[in-house]
Amino acid sequence: MVAPKFLRQAERKLKSAQRRVSRRKKGSNRRRKAIKKLRKQHKKVCDTRKDFHFKTANNLLKKYDVVAVEKLNIKGLTQTWLSKSINDAAWGQFITILINKAENAGLKVIAINPRGTSQKCSSCGTKVKKPLSERIHNCPNCKISLCRDLNASINIKNRGTHDLKAQLMSS
């Protein structure tokens, strides 16, 4: 599922509201009103994104007892050319909501080390180096051909299962 781009959709309205604020004289009543409208527009974007996150987390936790997610360095990723899209999707907020809802429901969310999840073959375990532009995983060892993302998701599931078993053994 692809996250809706709430900020990108509201950019035009935000831009005009921001322009309205910047054109008003500082300290004036009209500027205060413009700031209030801009704040309202930002809050709308934030609330719709949060609503989407809560609904998505709810749907995931209805279907599954355990959810495995990659433990990504989101702060580091927001320093790249994808920063606007990453911030628009609000991955950190979604993970926090998912963890809180899972704890309240008595379910588990397991954070997995993302290292090598898209490089390692989910079938035989062979490391297959490929550039990010290559979207198909072709293993020369076991001859399996999958979508790169599907291969990574199977690896995440397998690591999550392994970590869950390790947690249950230690408790």
C-alpha cells in the first residue's frame, strides 16, 4: 500500500496561505488572522495524515498478531534527496502509533535490522548485489525471480519470526 501524499496535495493551499502571511504587516490584526488560517491548513494536513496512520495500524493489527518492521534511521534518511517524501509519509509517527496500538491490544511489533534485506535471497540466503535501480531480484544460485520489495518483505518476515522465537525462548 502506498501512503497518500497529504503534504503534496495541500501544497498549493499552504503556499498561498503562507504568501498571505508574508505580505501582511508584522503585528497587524490581518496578519494574525492570516497566521491563524495557515495554522488551520497545517493542522488539517497533520490530522488527515494521523487519521490515515491510525486506520492503517488498526487494519494491520486486526489481521496480524505480530508485525515486523525495519528499524530505519529515519533522521538520517531525511537528510537525503527523499526528505520531503519521507517527512510527508511520517514513518516515525506511524511506527510510534503502531507500537502504541499493539501494546494496548496485547500484540507485538518487532523492529528488524534492515541491513541486507533486499540483497539477500529469501529462498537460499545467497547475497545478490544489485543497484537500487534494479527492481527485480534474480538469484543466480537458486534461479528464483521476485520483485525486489517482495524479496525484502519475505526476509523481514523471516527475521521477525526468528527474533520472536528468540524472545519467547528467553522469557
